[in-house]
Amino acid sequence: MVFCSNCGKPLADEANFCPNCGVRTRTGAAAGVPIPAEVIREAFCQASREVEKALSRAAKDVHEAFQSAGKSIRESVNRPPRPCPSCGKENPRGSSYCSNCGKQL
């Protein structure tokens, strides 16, 4: 009969873990059976690495989007007034219709 090295309870010879306290037995260690906490820890570490990559990628994308938006805003602010092709009246930037004659610009 084999006994647990941690709690002293009797174990089946082929037990990989003690059913009483959960410690991996010598049989389990010799067979290379991983401890569940180690498996979970490695899964969390891997997930953490993947989240870090995703956040880094997202930060880069957000930065590029802000740069592009800033450029578009600067271009539209610096755009000259728009003259109407029909009556010649200068219309504010971004106008779609003439404020004088109502024609589409």
C-alpha cells in the first residue's frame, strides 16, 4: 500500500493525485502528469501575451486613425471658400449649395 507524502492517507498504486489533498503522487510525477494549477497558470500566461499583442496592435491602429483624422480636419479647415459656378458668390467651406442662388456646388 502507498501513502500520500503530504497528508498520509492511503493511495491506490496507480494514483496520479491524492484523492484527499490533491497533491501529485510520485507515480504522477514519474508519468509526467502536469499539475492542474501549472496548466492553468501557463494558459493564463499565454492569454496575457495574446492580449498584450492585441492591445499593442489596437493602440497602433488608434494612433494612425487619429493622425489621419487630424490631417483631414486640417485640410478641410484650410480649404478656401467655394465659389458658385452659376453666380460667382463665395460660399463657406463644405457648402453643398450656394447661399445666394441655391444651385448645387
